[in-house]
Amino acid sequence: MDSLYFLIPIAVLFVALAVKVFFWAVNNGQYDDLETEGRRILFDDDLQASSSETEEKER
């Protein structure tokens, strides 16, 4: 029973910290654009390959 007096406040602090970090991320725009990063990961190589081919053709 004595350990609950120690563990419950620690759990409450962890939850409060997690909520604070979440609201900080939302307020700083971390969740504004969720689609661009996923598309950039999928299509980034194609853009680099086409730009390097264009540079080679210009030489």
C-alpha cells in the first residue's frame, strides 16, 4: 500500500507531461500537414533521379 503513495503521483506526473508535450506539438504546427511527409518518403527518389538526369543532359 505504501508503494501506491509513491507510484500514483509519478503516474500523474507522466500523464501531465505527456499532455503538455502533446499540446506543445499541436501549438507549434507539428500536426498541420500530415500528408506531405508520407508522399515525400515515397516519391523523393524519383525527384532526385529526374533532376540528376536533367543536369547530365545539360552538360
